[in-house]
Amino acid sequence: MESIVVFCGSSVGNDPEIANCAYELGGIFAKEDITLVYGAAKIGVMGRLAQGALDHKGEVIGVIPDFLKLKEVFHTGLSKLIITENMHQRKLKMHELSDGIITLPGGYGTLEELFEMTTWAQLGLHQKPIGLLNINGFYDELLAMLRTMVNKGFLKQEYYDILLVDNSIDGLLDKMKNYQPLPLPIWIKKDQL
């Protein structure tokens, strides 16, 4: 993968291991020549992620809607900053720029981004690997809820399996590199992706 979009919090949270892991992930991207695409903030988990890549001479592309430039305190040292008109354009641009998706801990916005990407995959709109880095069990309860959705018949097992989950960076990246996407639904043609 040449580029990966990472969704994560603009807050740092209260578990220092999350911010440390984000910084480490950014450094690994730089060492493996993977371009980081993210939400452009210099604060929170986002800021640690970007700084990890930049400190190791990696390429970092930030995408932010104009109205969030002040609120999220955008990073001024990025390789490239793309400003969009709104949140929808932001997610679309991040998706267009990436070969894969990783989600780190975050809040409502992070979950919304994760679920939009998984929904698009479920509908056959993309075939990119989607990873969830479950740092210190942050997403254990969410994964339990997804299992409930499968058990209650609201989510097919194959769509549950779209989400690649690991507790370690190396484990997750390995799963993403070896990901075999689901066949495209009959109503989607390859040239429509």
C-alpha cells in the first residue's frame, strides 16, 4: 500500500499508550514509505500520529474542511494540506487519496468515519482493507456490539469480517497487506470504483 488514511481523535484522551501508539504508527509509515492521509490536526491523537511520520521524514497529507481549521488547530508542517468545503468532501478526498484505512481510538467523528468506510465496502463501492487498531482493548465493547449484530441477524458474518482487527501495529499491517476483498456485487462494475 502506498498510502493509508487514518481516522482518530482530535483529543489525546487519558490513556498515554494510545498517543504513543499513534506516534509509533506514523513512524512506521515513514519507514515503510507509506503516505499518511489524515484529518490535518496538530492536536490530539491526530497530532501525535502526524508528528511520528514527520519526525521520521514521512509524507503526510492533511485534509480538513475550512470551518474546522481553527477548531482542530491544523498542522502547519505537513507535506500537503487540502482544504475542503465540508465534512463529506473531506471524507471523500481522504478515501480517494488512500489505498487502505486504519482507525485508531477516537470519538463520534472517528466512529462515523469508520462506519462510512465499512458501509461503502459492504455495498461494494471500494475494496480497500479496513483496519481497526484495538489499542489496550479500546474497541472491545464495540466489537462485542458488532458480534451481537451478527448474532441477531442484522449483519452478515462476511461483512463483520471486512473489518480487520488487531492489537498490534505489525499484526494489523500484516492483515491489511494480505487482505482478500469480497467479490464485487453483481450491480457494481470494476470501472465504477
